[in-house]
Amino acid sequence: MVRVGLLLVCLWSLCVGPAHTQGFAGLGTSADGFAAPTPDPVFVFPADHGPHPAYRIEWWYLTAVLEGEDGTPYGVQWTLFRNALEPHDGEGWQTPQLWMGHAGLTTPETHYADERLARGGVGVAGVEAAPFSAFIDEWSLESAPERLSEGEDALSALNVRARGDAFAYALELNATGPLVFHGADGFSVKSAEGQASYYYSQPFYEVEGVLELPSGPVTVSGQAWLDREYSSQPLSENQLGWDWVSLHLDSGAKLMGFQLRQTDGEVYTSASWITEQGVLTAFEDGALTMTALETARVAGRAVPVRWRVQLPARDLDVEVEAINAQSWMDTRFAYWEGPVRIRGSHGGRGYLEMTGYETDASSETAAP
């Protein structure tokens, strides 16, 4: 198994090359031969919950903001990435599809992270659309048919499981609202040059389950958000990384927003405001503002851990603060990912992801 693991690492290296500053290598490079997202997409479910081999990159990305019975906040991440060497599928070891899984669990004191790498086509990783099942090794995100009503979307009831060296979790997710489609009906533009992805979410999960920590099991409940995205070249060459939030507001509304940082110091932004009933309003570049208020020393670099997030069109002006500033995913492509608390014009909780922050010599804590 050690040889197989080393082979998979080498295969992944051939696919994505060395890590780039934007966090996931290759997102801003040429994608010759692969399909490119185009406006006016038509999604077909359940098929589109499954993989799209003609596109180079794809992910199934779950984040959950949770609370123990004593009120302690926790966060959970489960992600499966697909990356293609060539724009087609295949059988056995002939498949050009490579898979990477990330699992994280955050407490106020500790952040746990683990990673899996696998080659597709040999039964150790993949995604099936119907019944829905995403897996890599023993980690799984699967439909729970016993909790699905007739005609309900396959993602409306899910079970998720992962286990690392020092943690594990098993959660039940039940959606209370519809799928939502970002950008123009799921066509999400990422740059002034027009790079884009297909992007939709299920942001309405209610969650119950158990976390396994070194101190023992913890019963939790909370909310979760699943992102589905696929593309072949979602970033521009001049983009260094991104800052992304998914916010569950106490009012029942939700916000997805991100800014892509550019080499000229400018940013490209996008936001989705989602009502409690699941009506999404998309906001193009410039409507959302994300301002770093405080940084912390994380893995040898200065990383913002408190932000001001503003969307004037919805009277939103909040501070988003990390529950644990050291929520560093020390994986092959390292990045910051963790739960946040929200205060200001709206209360709530959510998740923050940041990529592209390089090592430097800044002070332990600084406010820009």
C-alpha cells in the first residue's frame, strides 16, 4: 500500500504540478482540450450531481457550523476534488481522473485536518449520481434514501463520514430549502477576462451527529452548506488567491461571497444573497466589499482572521471572525478553512476559506 500511495502522489504531481500561489495549482493555467463553461447552462439532475470528465476540475465541498450540547462551537469540512489529466473518462488504471479528499474538524482550541489521494477507475474513489455517492477510501458523502420523499432531489438527505488520525465525524444532513444557482443561473464568472465555472449549492441543511475527539464523543447539531462546482480554467493568470465566505444569518437569509485577489492589488468580487425561501439574487463585481481587519500568524504567514464584509444593496455590514485563528489545512495544497462567528448589522455563523497567502516575516498579530 505504501508503493500505491507513492504512485498516487506522483500521478497527482504530474496532473497539477507544483503548488501555485492561488492555492490549487493549475486553476489559472491553460486548459486546452477541456470543455469550457458557457452562459445559459441547462442542469439535468440527478446526472449533474455526478462527475463531468470533460471538465478539468470539479469538487463536492461541504462545510458545517455546529454546536455541542454545552454551546461549544465546532466546524466540519468534507471535500472531494476531481482533477483530470485528459478530457475523458476510462476504465481501471487507464482513467485520467485523479481524486483528492480533504477532511477538517475545528474546535475553539484545535484544528484537525487529513487528506486522501487516489486514482479513479479502481474502486477507491469516485462519485455516482444515482443513488448519489461520493467517496474516497472510507470517507463518504451519500444519499439517505430512507429520509428522502418521492421526487426529492438526491442531495436533500445525506450522510457524511470521515476519519483522521485524531478525529472522526458522522453527520446526518437534511435540507429544508431548494438548490440555488450562483451567477447567471449557475454560470459564475470569476474574472474580468471571463473565466467562469458552473456553480450551484445546497445551503439549507440542518445537521445532527457525533464528533469523535481525543477527549471523547461530542453530540452536535447545526447547519451545513454543500457547494458543487466544475470548470477547466476558473481563474485568470493574474489572480493570486481568494477569500470566500458562506454565511448563515440569524434572519434566515444566507450569503455566499468571494473576492479574487490580483497581482495589481485589485480584487474581483461576486456575491449571492439567498432568502429564507431560497430566492437568489446575484451581485456582480464591485457590489461586495471584504476588508481585512486583523491578521494572525498562521503556519509562517500573516493570514486575515477577522474581516468586515459589506453588501450595501442588502444593508449587510458585519464582522466575520474566526472561531479558531489556526484553522490551517496542512494538506498538499495548504489553505485556511474554518468556522466563523458573525456580528454587526446581522448575527449568525458561517465558514471562511482563504488561499494564496504565502510565508513572510510579519509580526505575530497585526491590524492593517
